[in-house]
Amino acid sequence: MRSPLPGQRSGTPGLEHFNTAPESAAVATLLACCASRRWAQRMAAHRPYPDLASLLAAADEAGYDLRPSDVTEALADECSAGLHPGAPQAAHTALAAGHAAYESRFGHAFVICLDAYGPDEYLDHLLAGIRTRLTHEPDEERAVAAEELRGLARSRLTHVVANHPESDVAGASR
């Protein structure tokens, strides 16, 4: 038996609730994790998942099967990451300029999964990510953005199932 992920509750009541929720509620929850309707419907159709690891593996598999139109749909629903309101104004200004340049070049919001970093590192990784990814060709960046979407979907699913089991499944929101 695998050990639970950090924050996962024993018995995983959130996963049980997700597995037994009406399909429309499960799809709504999944759309809040990744806004590709095809991805969400595929994930909901393959319930029940025996554990969080299985759910995340299925999310990855479905994510790798996204068509370009599915990625476009998912990216259209994303909003660019912001900073804590108490961050220095110069940081907000730099990030806004970076987001504007990125969106102008690629036509969608900059997405990045920051799970590997602490909140005090977010700004540096956001700005470095934007700078680096602005140098990508559109096809290369599309692949990177799709990979970041998969990371965000995993993170959001983990949050929904492990940390906020009942409330998020019934009323998922971004």
C-alpha cells in the first residue's frame, strides 16, 4: 500500500465523494482543475478511482492526450498568476508588464505550476519563467504551456480531493 501524499486524509473522503458525485458535479470540479471539456468528461467517465495516485495518473494520461484545440480551450480559461496584494508595487508592475508581453506574443495567459516553490520564491520564478518562455517559438511554448497545465491540473485535483473533499466537489470554482 502506498503512503498518502502530504495533506491527504486517511480514507480519502474527498475521493469517495468525487467518485460518487453526480457526473455534472464531477465534470464541474474537473473543469475547475483544467478547463478542457474533453479532459473533464474523460476523467469523470473513468470514475471510480481507487486512490489519489490513480486519479493523478489518469489526469496525466488524459492531459497528454489533449488535442491542440483542447489546450486552447484550457488556456482560454486561465488567468495570469498574480502576487499577494501586499507585494511591492514595483513587483506588481514588473509582473504586469511580463504578462502583457507574454499574452501579446502567444495569445493566451502565462501559466506556470509553482508547487515546487515556497510563496517567497513565486515572484522570482514567475518573472524568470516569463523571461525564458518569451524566447520560445510558438510551437515550443505551446508544448511548455500544455505541460504546465498538466502540473496545475494535478495540483488542483490534489487540493480538491485531499484538502477540501466535499465543498469543492459540489461547487468547484477557479
